[in-house]
Amino acid sequence: MKISLATNFDNDLIDQIKCYPVYEIYGKLKHDYIGGGRPDNTLVDVDKKIFENHVKKVRDAGIRFNYLLNGSCLNNNEQDSKWQKEFIKFLTYLRSVGVNALTITNPYILMLVKKHFKDDFKVRISTFACIDSYTKAKYWEDMGADYLCVDFVKINRDFKTLKYMVDNLSKAKIEILVTNSCLKNCPMIYTHTNSLSHASNKSSNKKYQDWSLFFCQKKELEDVSEYIKSPWVRPEDIKYYEDIGIEHFKITERDFPTSELVKRVKAYTERSYDGNLLDLIQGHGVYEKKPLNKKKKNITTRNDLYKEIKRVRGLGQAREFDRHIIIDNKKLDGFIKFFVDNKCSGNCKSCGYCKKISEKTITKNSEVCEYLLNLYNKFDASKL
């Protein structure tokens, strides 16, 4: 097992995880030329001195530092010669402070990096590139990619396709994002990734509201079996990926406290977690504000609704309500075999497997779920 872990730029994190099989730490400045996979209004702002010191801490621990350049939309700036010159200066700066890996989504950027920096950086292709077939994977490998983090919303549980990739790629290594609770085959994936890219680059819209995320969260509340269909990977199920030759696994989140990031690394390293699976797979809500403030609000404005949903779920802040959903991880033992044995047809309407599993493993806090659904419905009405 080789873990690529998000950083919150706390140097104590590195001290606590260096005894685990973490081969890479990844992160980025709050704003840069390309943007990334999180809106800047959820990230800690770090200046270049803190950034450089943290990169040194990572490298001194014998761990690779991967800088995220994974924005999926660059507003066509990548084809502008003046922008390219500034970007190359930025890459030169990253190299000078010890960054030795990059995560990229745009093939133009990959070709630019390979032309000007050759082997100075290892390159991982982001999940935002939506690699869901051997053909796509081969294109990226031929362009010089070293690692391919595959399309998690489509093929994380497609063991047949994953094995074919592993067996037939010449050099590029397949990586799996394990901590994610997006919708299976999410219809928002391209809209969402593009929105996030613009929400974290230098021309960021400071009023960005993550409505794509809210769309998915609402769908999961309306049908909790979507939580089971979601393409996460349990710590206990890592072995099935290793059995087909996959050894690289990615763990999120960049805005989490150190204790929660260490919890995730420990769980996946030990291949076991006894608790609510949401603690490992969701990008929010893992820590709560004490005492909880569970007072419901009668609000109607878009901004107030957005803030209230964040408060209830703990988006970019401490959660002030009880958890809305509990997924008993230990009750999921054996769940993945259905997919390992290639029994999943993808036709959820006629199958019912994940629905049956959800009935056995999920406990709803009905009061919180109903309040959230009411907030989402009001938010939807306010945005049109």
C-alpha cells in the first residue's frame, strides 16, 4: 500500500504520519494560476513562507510533495504565450522549493510540463480527467503521465476494467481515490469540476456557492441507497484492489484537522474501521462544535440558506447538529464481493443490491434529514 495524503499545512501532520506508508503529500496555495478541486473559501490561507517550510518538512521526512494543478477549466489561458511564460516561472519556483510532483487535468499543461521540465516532476493525472477506460489511460500514459487517478464516479468498483488497465499499461500506475461520497455516475461531475476550478484560481469569484454539491447531497437524502452506490472504498476492502495489482490510494481532505487526517491514514493502513463510514468518506462534518446548537431557523434568502446548510452539515466549519446519517462500517463486511465477482450490471433500477445493503447498514436521523431537505428545497427555489 502506498498512500497519497492531503495536507492542511500543519507540520505536526507530517510527524504523525511518517510511520505510515504515506509516499506522497499533496496540496496547493489558496490561489494560483490554475485552481484545483476545492473552492478557496473552504481552505486555509498559507503564505509562501509557510508553504516553503512545509514542503521542506515533507521532503526531509523522505516523502514526495505533489502540488495540485488540477483545474479542469483554464479559460483557454493555457494557449496564451504570456500566460505560459508566467506559468513556467511559477513551475520553476515550485521546483526550487522542493516540489517534485504535480497533479494535472489538462493535457496541454502536461505537454508543457514535459517539454520544459522533462523529469523534474512526477505527474499524476487527476480524477477530474475522468479516466474511465484503458483507451483514455493509454493516451495519458503516452503523453508522459506517471500515475492515473481514475474516474471514481464510474469505475472505482469496475474490477474488470481496472485489472485490464493494470495488466496492459506499460509504465503508468493506477491510483484509486478511496475517500469520496459522490453520486455514482454523477451528472454534475463536469459542471462541478469546472466550477471548482474557477473558484480557486486567481480570478476566483469570491461569492461562489457549491450548488453542485448540494444537488448531490439532496439526492442522497431523498434515496439513502445512493450512499451505498457511491464509489468509496472501505479500509477492509483495500486487499481486493491489491489483488489486481493496484497499490496506490488517495486520501482526502485538505481542510481537515490533523487528527482526522491521521485517523483516515491509520484506518486504511490497518485495514479496519469500527464506526460511521461517513467519518472516512465525506469531505465535511467529521468534527462538531460543542455544545451543539440544534436550533432550527426559519430563513428564505439564498445566502442565509447556504450558511445554514453549511452549519448543519459542517461544511468548511464545525458541525452544529447531530450526524444526519450513520453507516455502520462493520455491517458492510463482504459487501464488495458483489463487485469483485463482476455481478454489478450497472442497472440499479432492476438490481436492488445496494438498496438492500442500505436497509441493513444505514440509520437516519429523521429530524436532521427532514430539516436538511427543507433547506435544500428552499435553496433550489431561491437560485432560479
